[in-house]
Amino acid sequence: MGIAIILLLMIGAVAAFVCKNDKTARLIGLGTTLLNAILAVIMTVTVMNSGPQSVTFGSGTWAQTINIGYIECFMACLFGIVGFLIVWASMSMISHDVEEKKIPMFYGLVLALLGTLNAVVFFESLLGVFVSIELSSFAAAGIVIVKNQTENVHAGLKYLSLSILGSSLVLMGMVILFVATGSLHIGGIAKAIQGNNLMASKSAYILWAYGLISAGVAFKAALFPCHIWLPDAHGTAPSPSSAILSSLVLKAYIVFYMKMVFGGVGFNLIANSPMRMLLNVVMVVGVVAMIAGSVLAIMQTDIKRMIAYSSVAQMGYIFMGIGIGTELGLFAALFHILSHAVTKSGLFLVAGSIIEQTHNRDLNKMGGLGILMPVTMALFTIGGLSMIGIPLFVGFNSKWNFASAIVGSNNYWLLIPLSISALLNALYYLPVVIRAFFGQEAKECTEPLGSKERPIKDLLPIILLACLVILFGVASGPVSDFLQKGIEILTAIGR
Amino acid sequence: MNILLLIPIVLPIVAGIHILKRNYKEPKSREKFVSTAVIVNAIIVILLSLFARGTQLTLLPIIPNNPIQFKLDNLGAMFASVVSLLWILCIYYSFEYMKHEGDENRFFGFYVMTFGVMMGITFAANLVTLYLFYEFLTLATIPLVMHGDSIQAKTATRIYIIFSVFGAALALMGIAMIAFAGNGSTAFAAGGILPKVLTGATILQVAYLFTFFGFGVKSAVMPFHAWLPCASVAPTPVSALLHAVAVVKAGVFAIARVTYFTIGPDLLRGTIAQSVALGACIITIVYGSAMALMSQHLKRRLAYSTVSQLSYILFGIVLMSADGYIGGMVHLFGHAIVKITLFLCAGAIIYKTGREYVWELKGIGRAMPVTMIVFTIASFALVGIPPLPGFFSKWYLTVAAFHNQGNALGYAGLVALAVSALLTAIYLFSICVNAFMPGNGFDYEESNKGVRDPNRYMTIPLTILAVAIVLFALCLPSLINILSL
């Protein structure tokens, strides 16, 4: 099933590349992502009914395994459903940013990107993961560069180079792990580390390996201060690309990292070995990212750069959750992947709609926008409130999960930065909303209500994303149970 | 039957949205709609409070063990009824007052919406539901604080957002800790729901301080009080109802819920957390009164007075005894009626004369007799002259502080109460005395030419409130009876 998803997306990508017509390319993009979403859901149901599935090609050290457990299904559904909604939204938006001739290329790259992201998550063997990571980096940089303006060619190149730096760090880590454990397979590594007590005999190797992998992932997933490429790339890319980049691409690398850390080392060793130190560093850097990302976001005047810096802060949350290193911490981080994906993709698409309709990116000139584009700004409000962590929106559940994880691990001091971060989020999302609906400009606005609104059918995918924000906000139970099961399976590999 | 609990919450929110959308051009038709909505809602609240206590309604499970849940208990019902009655008076008053502020559709839209959010807070059956409405209270009141759109209003709004959101986040951390320490639930039950083994546990103490200072932001406890005096730039009905009754009391109410209904007073009595909270209250009591004395701007003076008075209530709550609880709650209701009256009088003066500073009020008692007599009655009540409300709350607080065995800070509280009573007398009576007796040779004609009492839209609510203040003592036995744990 997992292979079917990857193949489907790859075939779709090739088809989109070769077709000459932009209309056909759009159809291929939409159809393939829809099929992908359906396949992902079917796969999830299968796994829930008959347990994790695994396929192996070849044998020995170089055998490649695809392992579909709960976490993989969760990510596949996320890539499938959110990816489909973004591609749907891009139907009406993409011609604003990308020339007609480049549209087939855009959809080809998007599909290739989704395919490689799925592969990053599905592969159990490190070689396959690494190849997918590399391919996804190119595709991801591609959907930035496809806009073909000087600024985003620069941004794309910056992204590509730092991304390659990140992957090479990851590769070095993998090689050291291979030397230490003799396995290129997360399950094998787990057996070696947890079973043969390698943590005692070869702790230096393992720390170096995980240190390098952490550094590499920090670049790929934009953990502060390795985030420097993100605001440029996400800020200048076409809005649907920004949505995919921030809500999906970053997450694939994080899930890979979670699998390496928690699948490979396991909770027990994390709590009682030098790994704890490494994760403490990850946790503290995550906290710094959480605060610094938001402070930088407050300083922005460009709406897309502001949202991009907000992503830097949200990545900080996720790394903090990983760094806590307990089951609750991992759960909070995984849940936040979902929460950030549905919220941030919606925000980027809203920002794209605003820029498209008003030709203005400057936050200070967005007064009265709530009168011109009430539905769009209502969607922005939902996203913003979710980011702040207001109950009924999914961001609140994230905040609660992080708070529980912190309390559960006795790191009470982390509650203060978490509160400050909620405040900082409010400081850059609320003023936009207030200025749009209330301030002086809104009062003086003479144009009729909704005069610059996009047609509802174009806004529909964004509305659906907002519905997801509320749906997961009021009923997170099933997803939480699913993720908890996933964590059990993930960490059970080595036992 | 249970679903009826939703009506008082949903009805005002829907009505508020309708006002914003409909954008009434005719004041008369808006007034008709607003007053119908508010009065109907208040009647429903009071009927529910009388006949439906104990009903429970569970909605969406947003967090494991902590669904959105409503339950009408004695404290909630009492608070909801009083708030509803005050809401009617304030709406009536606002019809006249808001004529000089403008943009009435927005004002009444959010003012009515806040009513529903407030009912959500009083009906909440667990801390997560309470937190939900607490956050929405901040959001719904932001447009009210920045109503004037002046530079000060914008600054005040920014400060209000910073304090409120940060406070709510702190409180949420405390709630998460309480949920973690217990079995995950944060439901309310008199005397607390946590097991006795947790008595004095570090996690509970930390959790209490997080919730105390988190919710304490809304009730302006030091060092998180700064937003309240700033927010007095809002239109007077907002200062009166929200910044003397609804919003600030929501913070006090939440702290009472945490102390007596979730954690339980027995688990925290005598701990360091209690001392810290008591210390903060005591400092705030004196500081607020001193600042009120120093403020020459009338509404700011009243706002600082609120800062001080709110900490009286908190002081009672944090004493963690039955007496302290009663003292705090009596003051919660007494202060609500008294302070709203003082603010509405100040509003009447601003509305008729545009004067905002204390020194401009010389001799105004002869020009605006109704307003100033009501102001004087309310001043007597706040200072604590028997048989007016302030006297009883001070009585109970004193008894509670004196009986407080666990903590020597109770005695410090007594001193603070005495000092604050003195300061309160000075900062309020100086206004009354100057208004009626401006001194020899004062030229009434010249200084207050054309100044008159406002029309019945304002004087009727003021008179009703004055009567309520005087008759408060009659209701006191039943109030205490209902509120006893």
C-alpha cells in the first residue's frame, strides 16, 4: 500500500512534467492528490484492522524495508488530505504567482515532493530514507524557484544549499551509526543499542551520530538558529508552495528524527543515559526557537514573512516536545505536527488570497480588510486564534498537550516560556485581526462589505482547512488515541 | 431541560452578532432589540438560578476527562443572577451615554455578546470550560476597550491584550498541573476534588501560584494590575460593568473556583503558596488605595480603588477558611453593586459636563443632586459604614483573618484593611465633601452654569442601584446561607 502511494505520486509527477498544457497539469495534480488522499485513508483503515505492514526488497545490509505503522499512516493521511486541499486551493491561485508555461512543472514538482515526503516517512532503512530526503530537498527548492523571480531564485538556492548541508550532516550521522551498530535499519539499530547495551560500550559513537543527525535535521526542519533559509523561502515562494513547505515538508524530517531517536534509542535509555544530555540541548534550543521565532515574527511587516517566522516558533514547540523525551512529550510533538499543518497551511493560503486581491503584503496597510474581505479575514482569525491557543481550536489542544508533557516530566520552568510564547503569538496575530475589523480604517472604509472577496468556491479548500482546525479542536480524542497507539508501536520495534 | 443551560450563553452571542451584522441606523429599533435580548436573557438566567440549580450539561470532549460542561451550582447561580440584573441597568444607562461616544452598533453588539460569555464563565462545571470562556471574554472585550480609537485607547488595548493573554496562559499551565496531579479531571465540587494525600505537595503549590497569578491578572493583583487603570479610557459603561463587575470578577470567581472547588482549601492551608498569594493581596490592597488617593482623574481613581477592593475579595478567598470564603463572596457581591454605582455616577458627570478630574467637581452637588447623592451613598458603602455592604464584608474578612491559624499574614492583612479603609475614606469623601461644601464664597452660578442631572435613562438606574445598596443588608442572611460551602 505504501509503495502504491509513492508510485502513484511519482507517476503523477512524471505525467505532469511531460504534459504541455497547464489545464491538463492542474487536473493531473488535483486528481493524483485526491487519489493519494483516498489511498492514505484506505491504508490507515487497513493498518487499524490488521496491524502494521512491512515489505522488504533485497537482503542483507542493503535490504530496503518499507514499514507502515500508525505514525506512518498518520503522516500519509496528513500529506494526503492537507496536500489535496492545498493543491485544490492552488487551482485558482497559482496563475497569480507562476507563469502559465511553468505550471506543469509546478504540479510535477509538488507531486514529486509529496511522493518523496511519503518515502521519507515510510522507509525503515536509512539508505532509502536518505535518498528520499535528498530528492525531496530538490523538489522543495524547486517549488520555491518555480516562481522565477530574482528574489525567490536566491531564496531557493539558499534553501537548497542549507538543505544539502543538512542532509550531509544526517548522512554522516547515519554512517557513524552504521559503524557502531552494523545496521542500516532503524529496527536493527534499536536492537543493537537497546539489546546489546551499546550505549555503555560505544556511547561516544552514538552521541556523535545522534548529534550530527540532530544538527542535520535542525537545518532541514528550520530549528532556530538554523532557520535562516526559511523566512526567505517560505516568504517569497508562491503561496501554495509556502503552505506545502511549512505544513508538510518540515514535518517529514521531524518524523524521521522521531523515529531515529525514539524508535532507535527508546524512552528508557533516553531517560538514563548520555542521550538525555543531547535531548536537553534539543529541548533548550527548542524553547529558544519558540521565543525567538515569535519575537522575529512580531518585527515583520510582510504578512508572509510574519507567518514564516511563526513557523520557526512552532518548530521550536515540536523540538521542545521531542527534547522532553517522554511519551507525553513525543505525543505533544506529534499532535502539534497535525495542529500546525492544518493551521499554517490555511494561514499561508489566506495570505496568498490577500496578496492576490489587494496587491499588498504590508501588514500596516491591512486596516479595514475585514470589511473588504470578511470571509478571508474570518479564516485568518480562526488560524490566528488557533495559533494563540484559544480553546475550540486545535492549537489549544497542542498547548494543553505540551503543558501536560512539561508537568509530567517535572520541568516546571518550561511552563513560563510556554506562557510567554502564547502571549507573543497573540501579539502578532491579534493586531492584524483588530486592525482589519475594528481600527480607524475599518470605520472609514466606504467600499461595500465583501467587495474584494474571492469567490466562495475558490475559498472552499481554505474553509475546509479551517473546519479541520475546529474539528480537531473540539474532538481530538480519536486522533489522540491513534497517535498514542502509534507511539507504542514505534518504540516497541527494538523490544 | 439540561439544554436550557445553553440558552443564556448562546442567546446574547447570537443577538450580539445580529446587531453587528444588521448595523441598525435607527437608535430606537436598536434599543428595542438590545433591551429585549438582555431582559429576556436575564429573566431566563434568574429562572434557571431559582429552579434549575444542579442541572448539568455535557458537550464536546475537547480534552480527555475535561469536556465542555455546564453546571449551575449555588455560587454560579448567585453570581449569574446579580450580573444579569446589573447588565440590564447598564444597558439602559448606555442607551443615553453612548450617544456621545458614537459607533453604537459595535458597542452594543460586543456588550451584549460579553453577557453570554460571562454566563459561560458562571455556568462552567470544570476549569477547562471556565478557561474557554475566560479567553473568549478577553476577545469579546477587546473592541470595547478600544472603542474610542484614540491613541490612549489603542495603547490600553495593547496592554490589556498583553496582560490578559499572558495571564490566561499562566492559568492554563496551572490547570494542566492540577489535572496532572489529580486523576485528570478539573470538575468543581465544594471542598475540592483532589485526594487528601496531595496536601501541601509541591506540584499543587506551583499549580496554585500559576492559577492565582494567571487568573489574578484579570482581577488586577500586583504585579499584574497595570492594565486596569489604563483600561479606564474605555466608555464608562465598559469601565462600570466590565472593569468593576464582570471581567475583573471573572478573575476572582475563577480563583474562588480553583481554591474552594477544585484543589480544596484543606490541601493548601499553611503552605508557602498561600503565603505568597496572601502577601500579594495585602500589598495590592494598600497599593491600590494609595494610588487611588494620588490619582486626580476620577475614573482612574475609581479604577485604582477597584484594584484595591478586588484584593479584599482575594484576601478572603486565599485565607482558605469558611469565614474567609464568606467574607470574600460577600464583598464580591457588595463591591459589584457599589463600584458599578460609583462608575456610573462618574459617567454621568463626564456625560453632562465633560469633566474628568477630581478638582473640577467643586460644588457640583448642587447642580447634579441625584448623581452626587447616589455617589455619596456608594462612597459610604465602600468605606464600610454600617449598615451598608462594605461594613459586612469587612466584618467577615476581619473575623476570618483573626481566626486564621495557619498563617501569620492574616494579622498583616488586618493592618492592611485598616490602612486601606482610611485611604478609601479620604479619596472618596474628599470628592463628596467638595461637591456639596465647596467652601465659603463659592460661586455656584459661575462654576456650574447649565449643569444638570442627566435624564431618566441615567437617573433611574442610579436610583435603583442606590436603593439596592441600602437594602443589601436585608438580603445578606440569605446570601450567606446560599453561598455557604
